[in-house]
Amino acid sequence: MIHYGLPTLYVLFVWWFSTGAVLYLNNLPKHTYKWSVLGGTLVLLGSLYGLHVSSQSQTVLAAYVSFTCGLLAWAWTQLTFYTGVITGPRKTACPPGCSGSRHMWHAAETCLYHEASAALLGVAVCFATLNGTNHIGSWTYTVIWLMHASAKVNAVLGVRNLNDHFFPEHLRYLSSYLRKKPMNLLFPVSITVSTVFAAILVHKAVEMQHSPFDALALTFSIVILALGIIEHWFLVLPIPAEALWNWSVRAKTGVVKQESVRLPEIVDATKPASTRLRIVASRGDI
């Protein structure tokens, strides 16, 4: 059981913390973005190197390193997107009355460069592990990329929970491309296909004997795929899942606290003038 329990907890923590860290950095003031992207790029280079080195080994440590590096490589794509460094050619709100294929194309234009860079980075990740025997990092990156793309398309087609309050101010226009509705026709397909793949992996993990490395590889793949499925359900179920990362948006600046304004109360005009005066004076209105 320890072969599956500990790596599951590790994946849950790294997934939760890395997501929150990216959201936190993206909601800092804009003058910090260059340092965030610079630091993230250095982490990316280190991750690619870690993927290459760990791909030559099938030890437990190499499995954890490969998974972590694959996840960090994906985090770089999110950091560069939400800081606005790599987005797309369209940087304005969706035109009024836009619908159908035209709406989908406009939505695609907002993240065209981002998707291209994510695909190219995926090639680099796979290339880093190509000649090795440990491909956990490339599997991790690929699963997250596919599930994220599916969730993004579902959000454009229409889901219940958009969670667009996580967008930093300079990307607020993206909210206009999202549709709020109970569900869309793609959602059941996304859930069914991903659940079938997850079930196949679970069956393989349960029915066969595995080395510690193979057990880790299956566990990492199952848990990260299951998290992608859960994130899909978060889009349509009445669950405040965004509370998991509310701590990450505290970096937002310029929040103005509204002060409560007490409206003057009406004093009964039938009371004597001296009584009315004492009431008003006691309330501090004069």
C-alpha cells in the first residue's frame, strides 16, 4: 500500500501548491513579472536537465524527480500565459453577438501563441527523455496538457463554474470568451474518454505485480489523470472548489474596501422639539 499511498499524497500536494504558486505570482504587481518569468525560465531549464538525467534511471528517486520536472515544465507554460508574456494575437474582449465557429476561433486567437509554445515544450520534454527508460515526466506533461486543453474548450463552450476571478487584471478580457451554462455536449465525451483511460491504468496497477518504479509510474499517471477528471467535474458541480486556492489571489492590489455609510434615521415628528433634539444629539448627527 505504501507504494501507492505516499506518491498519491505527493502528487496531491505538488499539484495544489504549484497551481497556487503560479496564481500567486500572476496576481502580483506587473513590475514583478519579469523576475517571475526569469526565475520560472531558470526552473524550466533545470527541469529539462532533470528530465534528461532521471530518464537514464528507474530508481524511486528518479521517478519522483522525473514527475516533478514534468510538472514544473508545465507550470512554466501557465506562468508565461497568465503574466501575459505568451498569449495570442487577440488581446481584446469578444465582439458582441459573436457565436458558433467564429466565437471558437476568436477564443483560440487569445491563446494561440501559448498553445503553440506548450506543444513545442512538450516536444522538448519528450526529446529530453527519448533515449532513456524513465518517461514519467513526459507522460505527466502530456496528460496535464491534454486535460487542460479539454477543460479550456469546455469552458469556452459553456460550464457552470468559470472561476474567472482568478484572471489577473490584464487578462480580464478572457472572461468574455467563456460561456456560463449547466453543461455542454463535449463535457460527457471528455469525462467518458478520460475515465476509461484512468480505469485501464487502475486495472493494470491492481491486477499485475510491479517493481517499485513501475508502481510509482502507474500511480503518478493515475493520480494526475484523476485530478484532471476532478477538475472537469469542478466546472459543472455546485462545489466551491476555488476555495482551495483563494490564498493565492491575496496578492492582488488595489482592492478598495467599502466603508459602511449609516443613513440618518428619521425622528418621529410628533415628539416634542426638545425630545427630538436630544435623540439627534445622542446619535451624533449634530
